[in-house]
Amino acid sequence: MSKLRKISGKKCVKVLCNRFGFHYVRQKGSHSILKKETPLGERGTVVPNHSELKIGTLKGILKLAEVDEKEFSIFL
């Protein structure tokens, strides 16, 4: 079982950018779009700028970003 917990969208963006090599592309409304270049192609994800992301939403963000939940939870 993963150790994910509720965090803000801002903190999620910060961890993905600083620890996993994503870069901020743009924002549309309250959603931040992040991308990352990999040898297999471009990976991207969308993070809502909410004060608290639910666990299911966070899991969806990490799935799109192809980031392991356990590895992400280390940096929280």
C-alpha cells in the first residue's frame, strides 16, 4: 500500500519539477500542464491548482506522469 497523502496542487507541481525532471509548460484556468522529455518520447501530466488534492486525483496525476507512487511519497 502506498503512503500517499493529501497535498496541495502547488506542492505536487514543485515535487514533479524539482525531483522528477518535469518542466512547467503553461496554465489553463486552474490546471498546470507539465511535460518531460524521455528517450521513449514526451510525457506529460495535468495538475489542478487546488489547496488539497484527493488521493485518487494524485494517483491519476502520477499515472499520467508515469511516476511510481512509492518514489513520489519519499519526497513529501
